[in-house]
Amino acid sequence: MTLAAVVLTCCSEDSEVSAQTVESTGKTLVVYYSYTGNCEQIVETLAGQIQADVMRIEPADKTQRYEANNYAIGTELLNTIKAAPNEATSYPAIDPVSVEDLSPYQNIIVVTPLWWSQMAAIMQTYLFNHSTEMSEKHVALIVSSHSSSIGGVVSDAKRLLPGVVWAGDALWINNSNHSARASMIENWLKTLNLAKKQTIMGKMYINIGSKTLPVVLDDNSATEALTAALQEGDIAYEANDYGGFEKVGSIGSMLPTEDAQTTTQPGDVVLYNGSQIVLFYGSNTWSYTRLGRIEYTSAEELEAFLKAGQGNVVVRLSASSAPTAISVVRTAVGEDVYYTMNGQRAYAPRKGLFIKNGKKVVL
Ligand SMILES: Cc1cc2nc3c(=O)[nH]c(=O)nc-3n(C[C@H](O)[C@H](O)[C@H](O)COP(=O)(O)O)c2cc1C
């Protein structure tokens, strides 16, 4: 019954019906621009205090000296935007960005310099281009200036991002308090209303072949650990028939156990020996930790779903009923086993992209 297991880490941040909410902050992206290095230092300090991905915006034209001739070029760029703020051509070109897909992020922190009491033109380009994708996300703003106050930058941010949820007041860091930024950022972060990660407690989904059924979960330490793991990505494992009443397979890692002598019913999902998940199409009496119950309508449907008596299947557990993209794959057992990009075991892999020992391989 030792079976290979793959853990498919994906980008699902599902927020369906939830019985409980895990109070950890959702995924955060810090987007910044820095010409003379102050915002860069602010971002370094910020990144030391929160878990976040960081993306730097760069102008396409790196030869510009914005401060030359009494900041004439910076002024010119801002005046062009002011004259036609709804025209994409008003904004200076920027390099392609490293994070193209904002969908995994619930929170975005924008860190920008102030130029002539406005938002630096380069950062304005990014916000103008990505305003739609950022809508409904929780957004916070840090502005760095020499001494000017930041009301104009806040106005620019509101104009450029009409659809976002502002997570709190903007933080102003200037030349005289730049060196005290660590404590300023720490205190400011505490005031923010950042989006929280929604964890689906109470439900998960089992996929076998082309069919997916929901599972109503019990509330115990095993299901808590399992749903937390599913928040990181789907879990796929191989399961086989045993005893004429169950499909059982190892998920490759241990969950907490609360074992008790149990007589199972068809549809029951239990944990056996801490790492084996058992899906019942019949009944057995043993010491298990209950995980939950598959929602099915008839014994025939359940037996067909579990492919009762038909041997090996790949079972995929997920927090969401929707299929999710796979970004990282890790095999729990270092076998020479190939999986398709959908997490299905490939018994005779030929040409194409497969997953072997946790790595994508091209055959
Ligand atoms: C084009 C330009 C215009 C600026 N205008 C102002 C200003 O009006 N008031 C101010 O206090 N600082 C102004 N500054 C200074 C920057 O806001 C300040 O140095 C900031 O910390 C720069 O951030 P960075 O080092 O990340 O580029 C300006 C800087 C530039 C390049």
C-alpha cells in the first residue's frame, strides 16, 4: 500500500463558503520605483517586516536624467500626463514587468517617489496600465519625498486606481525621517486593513478521473492541517483498493491524528496511520481519524466515482472545485515515476512535458 504521492502547489486563493477564516494576511506584492535609491531602501526595510513578493518598475529609457536643468525632464513628463491623463501615450514607457499575473495577490503595496508634489511619472505608467487588474485588491501607498507633503501623490493614486480598496492612509517618508523608516513602517503596517487569507474549512473536493465530488469535513486537528496544506496547493496521490470496501493511498506526509475506533459508512473519508487517506465505498471497523464525508447521491454514483474494485487511481484533493494551475510539483516518494502536467500518473510517458521527481522534464 506504499504509494507515490505528489503535492501540486498551485495558485488557488479560493474564497468559497467558509466555516472558519485563517487570520493570516493574503498574498502581498510590493511594487516600487526608485530613481535615486530612497524607495529602494524603504522597500528593503518593508520586505524585512512582511512576507511579500517585490517588483521594481524600470523606465524603458534609462538615459534620462530627471533632475537635470532644475528637474526639467521630470516636469515635462508630469505635464504630459496632466494634459491628457486618460491617454496611454501620455505615460512614459516602462520595461516589461517581472510579475505579469496579479491574480494571486490580494494586497499590493505601492512605493513611489514624489516628483513636483505628484507621483513619479514612471510609477504612474505602471498603475495606469494595470488599474483594471488591481481593482478590488487592497492597496496601500508609501511615498518618499525630500520634504514636500504627499497629498498630490495620494490624489494621483486615487485617480489611477479608482477600483481598489484603500487599505489605510498613505505613509509619508521624507528626508528628515528616512533613517527612522523601520519603526515608521512597522507602526504603519499595524494600521492597515490588508486582505486576509480565506481558508475553506468545512469543505474540500476530491477529483478522480473526470469527476469531482465535494467532501464535508469534520472539524479536528487533522482536517485543520489538511485544509491548510490545500491552501498551498492541491494534493494528488495514488490510491488502490483494499479489503473490498475502500480506496486507500498515502499522501506522503503526516497529518495530526485523533484516532478512535470507528465503524465507517460508504462515503466516509478517514485518516489511517497519519498519512493514508481512506475513501470508503463499503464499511470497516478500525481505529481511524475521521476527515469527513463525500457528498454523493447514490451507492452506484459513489462506486463509479471511486472506481471500486478497479485498482489504481490518482486521487486529487483540492480546496476548490475549480481546476487549478500547477506551478510547483513535489514528489513525496522519490520514485522514478512520471506524471502528466495535470498530476495524472503517466505509465508509459512518450513525447511531451512531464513531472518526474518533482521536476518538469521534457521527453
Ligand atoms: C523629478 C524630481 C522631482 C522631485 N520633486 C520633489 C518635490 O517637489 N518635493 C520634494 O520634497 N522632493 C522632490 N523630489 C525628491 C524626491 O521626491 C526624493 O528624493 C525621493 O526620496 C526620491 O526617491 P528615490 O530615491 O527612490 O528616487 C524630486 C525628485 C525628482 C527626481
